Amino acid sequence: MNETIKTLLNHRSIREFKNTKLTNEQVNCIIQSAQQASTSSYMMAYTIIGVTDPQIKAALAEVSGQSYVKNNGHLLVFCADLHRQTHTASQEMFNQMIENLENSEHFLVSAIDAALAAQNAAIAAESMGLGICYLGSLRNDLARVDELLSLPQHVIPLFGMAVGVPAHQPERKPRLPKSAVYFENKYEAHDDIVQAFDDKIASYYQTRSENSRKDTWTAQMHRRFSKTIRMDVTDLVQKKGFNKR
Amino acid sequence: MNETIKTLLNHRSIREFKNTKLTNEQVNCIIQSAQQASTSSYMMAYTIIGVTDPQIKAALAEVSGQSYVKNNGHLLVFCADLHRQTHTASQEMFNQMIENLENSEHFLVSAIDAALAAQNAAIAAESMGLGICYLGSLRNDLARVDELLSLPQHVIPLFGMAVGVPAHQPERKPRLPKSAVYFENKYEAHDDIVQAFDDKIASYYQTRSENSRKDTWTAQMHRRFSKTIRMDVTDLVQKKGFNKR
């Protein structure tokens, strides 16, 4: 097993960081790695905002409800960006582009482009001994995040990433078995596999060193979806010119 | 610079593969790496289909119009999956879950989860000396791909990935400069930076070893968006129970 695979398999989300800022060299290396990820039809349809202003960090931490949004070595916000593609377009050209730009195909393209770049950033950071945590929690109030980062039309925040020197070492969180997420040639029923995983994960939750509790994966998922959350994501996304048709 | 960063920075999409199938060990390592990627609220909202059936591969190659969808060492299709989360839910629970499950927040969650897993798969493959190419082209006919892979409600194909032993070595494709995609604290105007990149990329296109042509990035983007493509993605996505509200 090579060093890269070891890094990939060793991932765990880090939620407590030492009070050490990333160096410019580390940030540059992370961003350069992010940029070399694959991109759909060369669109590079994302922007990364590095947040260093303490007031903006505090405001983002308030949106997320997570202390590690404020306390970390560096904070990144990954945005879908279809603004750059209209650069220097005449009004006539822009009018032609907009129908296509604002469809759900390009909402997908920009979200996927941003995610591929983000995962390269995560792997680069982890390969240097840093820890990371994705912050979907910024979508608790996407309009506020959008405003805080002064994003123009056709740019929206998608998620953040806290990076830094780990100050704890949580257990590696179990994943569904391969046979539950990987199939050959066609989708297959796998309820019994998920059931067996629930038994396994119940024991993980009871015995792990931090936040031990009685739970299963299926119960979590049922709770997660049983009340609506973030129904306002749609409004902000469409208002900013994404996913409109 | 460590080996992992070298792998990340060395990425180029490979579109010609030697006639060598991946071993089971290689496939297992790639899928295991994919699975350890971060996942939003532990949802693991994706499924990966490995396509080995020659008839299905041929049909997918027809959808994409790309020969390397048929000719590769292994073919993966990454799907958004919100079906698994409703596993064993009673009808009453399912009815409660559906409002939330079908919103655009969870469309985003599943697309991002799938993309993070995919990028781990890509990096794992590249670290082993294999090459990869993402296949957004499967969205040329998403309904056909959906049917070919027998995907149930709340599962949709997003993109494919061809993996294999590289049979060519294209140049590394230039990226926008860091100053065009990375900003501190707020979004900044960067038209002049994109303009300078257009000059650079014009020279890349004229001198590269394969498919040389006269072009700029901005001109490509204007062409890309000036006519509509894949407007039917929305229909299939919504029909399958995603992105409905």
C-alpha cells in the first residue's frame, strides 16, 4: 500500500485544532492541489475564499454553530462559480448564455467541480499531517454566508473546510461495507447488508472515546430526514441564478 | 513536496488506455479509498456501479460518444443515492422523510458526497500509476444511463470514470492562476487575470502535441454556453425524486 492510499484510508474529520496558523506555503500547496483536480469541460466552475478576517470567521461560526469554524489553522469556503464564464461577454452573448448557465446541468457541474477541487485540498492537507473538517453547516444560512463573502450573481457558497494541526485523534468512523455501495452492472438490493452494518455501528457508538451513545445508522438517517431542514437553500440558489430550469 | 502532492499535481485526464483489465485488488483499493472520503452528516449518499458487461459498456459509450468509455481497464459510474436512507422506513416514516429528501439541499448533499468519493477513487488510481478520465458525457442521456443500470427511485447517475493503464501521456493542462480562483475574505474582480490567462492558453492550444488549435478559455466558455445542452437533466433528476423543491 503506497503513502497516498494510506493517507486516503486514514481520513477522519478533525474538529479541534491547535492554535497554529497555516503558513503561506501550506495554503499555496493546498490551493494548487485543489486547482489540478479534474474539471468538467475545462469550466473550472468554482471559487475558493480563504477567510482570515476574525469578524467574518465569527459570523460564519454563528451560522454553523460549530466552534471549529472560528478556531482552526485556516478556513476555506468552496463556492460554485458560473460568473467567470461570462467574463467580457457582450450583452447579446450574455443573453444567449444565460438559459444554459442557469439550468440544473450547470448547477451540477459547478457543485461537482467545487467538490473535486475541495477533496484534492483535503488530501493535500492530510498528506502534510494537517486535519480537515468539511462544513456543510454553512448551508444553515446560505444567504448570510453569501452576503458575508460579497459573492456576485452566479456565485454561491456550497460548503466550508476547516484546516489545521489536529488537537485530537478521533477513531476512524466506520463506513458501509463495500457490498452496500458498490455493485456490478446494475443496482442490487442490499437491505440485509445495511442491517448488519447497523449492528456493527451500534457497537461503535457505544464504545467510541468521544460522544458515545446508543444509535444505528438507519435510525440516524430516519431522524435526519423526518423533519425538514435547509428548505431555503433552493431560494438562495435560484435567486443567485442557479438551478432555475 | 511529498509523494501525494506530487500525484495530485501530476493529474492529466487519460483518454487512451492499454488493453489491461484492473485486478480485483486494484478495484478494491480504489473503492475502499472512495468510501473513506468525508460524507455529509454520515449520509454516504452515493452508489458506485462498476460496469463490466460489454453490452452495457457499448451502450454507455454510445451515450457519451467517447471510445474510452468502452476501451479502458475499468469503468465506474458514480450515482447520487438517497434510496438507502429510507431502508426499512414504515410508510408513515417514508412520507415524513420525502419532503426533506427531495429538496435541493439533499440533491446538493448527494452530488457532493458522490464527487468526494470519486475524487478519492481518482487519486487512489493515479497513485498506483493508473490514469483516469471523468465522464460528464453520460449526462448526454441520463434517462438511458439510468435505465441501463437499473437504478431505483432516489438513485440517479451523475458521471462516470474510465480507469486504466495509460496508453498516451498528454501535457498537463494549464489551470487559471491561483489569483483568479482564490480570494481572501471576499470575492474580487479578476477580469485582467483571466485575460492574461487567455493569452497563455492560446499558446498552449497552438503548441500542444494532440489536437492543436487556435482558441482561448473565454472563447470556449462563450461557445459552451451559447447553445443549450442537457436541458433534459432536470426532468430525469426530478422524475427520480431529486431537486423537486
